[in-house]
Amino acid sequence: MAREGQILIRLENITKEFNGTIAVHNLNLEIWEGEFLCFLGPSGCGKTTTLRMIAGLERPTRGEIYLRGQRITDWPPQRRNIGFMFQNYALFNHMSVYENLAFGLWVRRVPREEIERRVRSVAQALELEPVLHLRASRLDLSTMQRVALARILVIEPQVLLLDEPLNNFRPGLRELMRAELKRWQYQFGRTMVYVTHDQEEAMTLGDRIVIMNAGHIEQVGTPDEVYQRPATLFVASFIGRPSMNLLPVEYRISEGRAFLVSPDFEIPVDDRREIIEKSHSLPNLILGVRPEQLRIHDPQESSPPDLIRIPAQVDLVRPQGRKLILDVKTRSGTLLQMVVPSIRRFVAGEQLEIAFYPHQTLLFDPQTGKGLC
């Protein structure tokens, strides 16, 4: 992956409006040389529109786009040397695979010998040599994807843009093709910018992930950063399956000590007091804890003094192969989700005690939606 500072593309204050509707609002982003960057978010959040503006297929209403430090905001797509892989691959079905790969070079008037060299080289790398003579209409989905990628690589673009290229694949094949895409990116060393609404796909592929919501960037970070340290309530609830448990708590000072209090527990937070007191929403805050950070506690066992324990009842059991997702209800009626190994059985109505460590929790300001600590 590229190191920070080797900037290939820079978006400055990009806004895109369609008939008075703002699809992308004041977006700022740097894309690094050689990285695999994923745009992730729900439908209609602006991720594909952003990709199309980078490609030159859409022009920003406001803002500037730079490629290697050069302003390209007004450049047509063919001048940018950027490859775009569409969701439906957009192959010429009446042409052979060879002709599909060579087409972009023909229109650029590349010499015949150079076309032959590039097509054969990319076809060999993507294992397409046996099908070069076949019409695109006769290919399976996996081969069509490789042809679509090869058609981009053969023109030697500075960056590849991919708009949900795996949507048409069945789940098992989709996982295999994710691995292939990542492998190809390593092999060719190209910058790839990938749009998806599938968080598992983004977490698997991305060196960094741009999480978008309603035309805004919520967070940019590595898969570990957006999962472990979500910057906003939206990211906390969007990333993770099942999603983070978000609980309303009240900040209180008692005998000089700081606590977070809910109907089910009380957590000392003296170590986070300075950060918490900057919140706009005091005394009301949101506490976040991941389902896998909740554990089942045996009351017969000794426990560390900082372990928070909560009596609860199993509400629903959802088997997931090697793990179980348990919906449990506390005495106050709060519903929590937790992930546990499937080494024992649980039944609805079963009484148990769940526990977590305060240092594994996150805090959010409910008014701004921003993470505090």
C-alpha cells in the first residue's frame, strides 16, 4: 500500500447537485498512489457519483479535482487516462475477447505491434489466452470480469475505478473474486478505487475505506480504524454484523468521581472525564459496545474489579455456524446483541449474567453524532 504523502488524486470541496438535490456535499479526499481505496455506504449516499466525477463522466457543480497535482476538473474522460469498470462490465458481446481488449488501443491509434504485445501480456497475466478467440457473449461471469479488468489494464491507466463489479456474482464465487481482485492489484501495482455497499467487501479489499452517508464523508480510515474507533454514531451502527450496541447513559459526578450511569450498570470514567466534559450533550451520552466484547460471566468465578456485570435473559438465539448471535434482554428491558462461540446451547428465557470491560467501550455525543473516546 502507498504511504501517506504520495498523493495521486485530490478532491477539494467537491459538491454535485442534480436539479437542486445535493448528491455530494463539500467532499475533500486524498487518494494515495498504489492503494486499494473502497467507497462504502448505503444506496444514494453519493459514492458512485463521486467515482463518476473522478472519471470525468460527471462534472462537479463546485470544487476541483487534481491528478498528480494537475487540475483536471474540466478534462474529458479520454484525456485523464483513468480506467472505469462498470457494474455490468459493458463488453462488446459481438466481438472476440481479443477484440475487446484491443479496442481501446485501436481508437488511440496505438501501433499494431504494440497492441499485440500489450494484449498478449495482459491476457497471460489474467489467464485469458485460451479464450482470446471466443466471443464475449459466450463467457461465464468470472471470465467476463477478468476480460473487463484486462480491457482497462491494457490501456495502462493511472488509476482503476470499479463500480460494484461483483454484484452479479453468487455469494461463494463473489468471495473468490474478491481475493482475485486483491491479488491482481498487488500484481499490477495499480491504484484501485472501488465502490460497494457491502461492508464485508470493503473490509476485505480496502487498504482504506471512505464511509459516506447522505453525500458526506463520515470517516476515512483503515478497516481496523473504522471498526475499532468509529468516528460517528453512523459508522458505529453501520460497520459490524451484528452492529454495535448503543446505549443511552447519564454522566454524573459523585463524591468527586465521574460515572456513566444506566438503569443496568454504573461505570467509573475518571480517566475519560476531561474528554467527556467537552460534549455538547451532557449529561446525556451514548455508550457503544461491540457484540463480541460482551461475554457470559459465571457468577461462581472470581472476576476483575473493573468487570461490569449485568443480569439478563436470553430473548433469541441465532446460530451462525461456529458462533451464535444472542439477543439478550436486561432487567430494564434493554435489548443487547452478543456473539458467543457455539460450544453450548442456549434457550429463550434462560437467565444468565453478561459482562464487559469499560475500556472496551466507546462514547458518542448524541447531539453531534461525533465519537468522544
